[in-house]
Amino acid sequence: MRRIAIVLVGLLITGCVPGTSPEDEATDAAREKARRVLNVVYDGRTWSAQDVGHLAADLGKVEVMRVSGVSTGAGDGVRVVVRTSGSAFEGWGNEITVQRCFELRFKGDAERDEDPREVPCPQGEPLKFEPWPKTPDIPPERLEKALPRVPAGGAADEAKVRAAVASLRLDPAIRVEFMTQGGVVGVVLKVKPYLSEALDCVLARVAPGRTSVWSPSRIQRMPGEGGCSAGNAIDPMPPPH
């Protein structure tokens, strides 16, 4: 019994499982940080190698030391070597910290939660990445102010609506679409943010008695949902449940 008590006290002091060392525990803690980065960045979409490395670096939990491959959808996918640290207790509250490097694999068939493989740390400083491409802002307030108002019983004039939109001098990256149907003019202003699947878009409906400007829900702005279409501006779909 005395021997068992001594072993239990030792486990409480060191925090180690029998057969492991404090360095092993610290390495496992570092590996867990790398695994979390893998799980957050990995989403099954096709990313370029540069973007994968940039996304991992933006999380701030690891340092990106090396990126290889072309994209997550080509060849062997993308490999990212990250450097991180882990800590464990040794002896009477003595904390040790280790620095380790792990290789993260990003590919369409890669398993989530797979154990990152420990690798030698590359020489040199962590990689630095340029800022992400900026998504131009769509100005709904300015659009609403510029659009014409049509009296009840009248009909919207697409030429006047086009002129009003042109007066905003929008960023060339913002696509503009118009549609006229039954005296109503629909307008779409849309742009695709670099990292998002959903479009940014603002719709306008210039109709007799009322001019409306709004942005559809995110679900409706996803690919294939039709929320950012001129047809939806003319005849708005109901909000999702």
C-alpha cells in the first residue's frame, strides 16, 4: 500500500502517465495546438498552398515555417510545417516548455483530427504573408439616397436607375445588374469576398410608390441560392425559416 501511495503522489506531482516523461507530455501539448489549427483551417474547400499557409498563420496559435504543394485539390495536396510550443510540469511544480514542429496535411481526402507528424524544424524565421485582398464595400445608404422615387401609378425608368447607380462611382470589382419587369426595375450590386463562399450583395427594387434597398440573408447569398440575382430584386423571395 505504501508503494502505491508513493506512485500516486508522484503522478500528482509530475502530472505524467506511467511510461511518459514531462518532455513527452509537453510535446503532446504542442501537437494538440497543431491539431487544432488543422481542424480550424481544414474545411474541404480547394485552397491554394499560399492561402492555406496564410490562414494557419492568421490563427496566431502557431508559426508557419514552410508551405509546399500547389493547392488542396491538386496532387498530394498542401503540406504546412508549423512551429509551436507545449508545457508540462516536472517535479514539484517545475514547468518545462518545449518547441516542436509538425507537418499538417491539407487534402480533399485528409482525415480531420489526424495526428500531425513531428518533423525537424526548418531553419530561419517564420513565413510572412501579404495582407488579404480587400473586399470593396457596397454602400446601401448611398444607393438608397441616389435611386429615383416613382409616384404610385407610374413606371420606373431603367435609364434613370442606371444613371443613379453610375453616379455612385462604385469600385470596378462590384458587379451591377439591372432588370425591368412590369414597370419595376431591379438592381443588384454584388462582389465575392476572397475568403467567403457567400457573396456580398445589396438589392434594390424601384417600383411605383416605393423604392426598397436591402441585403439578403447569408443563406440566400450562398452559391446556387439565387439571393443575389436581379430576379430576386424584382420579386423578393421570402426569408429562410
